[in-house]
Amino acid sequence: MTATARLTVEPGFGQDVARGLEALGHRLNRVGPLEGPSCSVQAIRVAENGMRIAGSDPRRDGWAAAW
């Protein structure tokens, strides 16, 4: 990460979360809903028992798969 890097956050995070992130040293780029360059996510969680659970941000077109 470079010194100019910023964490993009949408309004849904709330002011308490934003202030907490800033208190930890993060520089924030506040954007409106779905306005940031990467404001959606597809993720795969690996549970302790090895089961994989996939999820995709319902606000965008996308899929997540795990096997």
C-alpha cells in the first residue's frame, strides 16, 4: 500500500465505523452507494470444518462459487 492509498467506504458503514477506521490510521475515500471503483464484493469463506460458503453482493451482477 502506498502513502496515498485510501479505503473506499459507502454511507452504510456509518459514522462510528468511519471514525474508528480513521482512528486506526486509515485515510478514507467516502463515496455514495455503488459509486466507488470497487464497491461490491464476491467472497468465499472457509469454515473451521473445511466447508466453503460463497456469497455475492446482490447490488451488482456477479457470482461466487465454492467447491
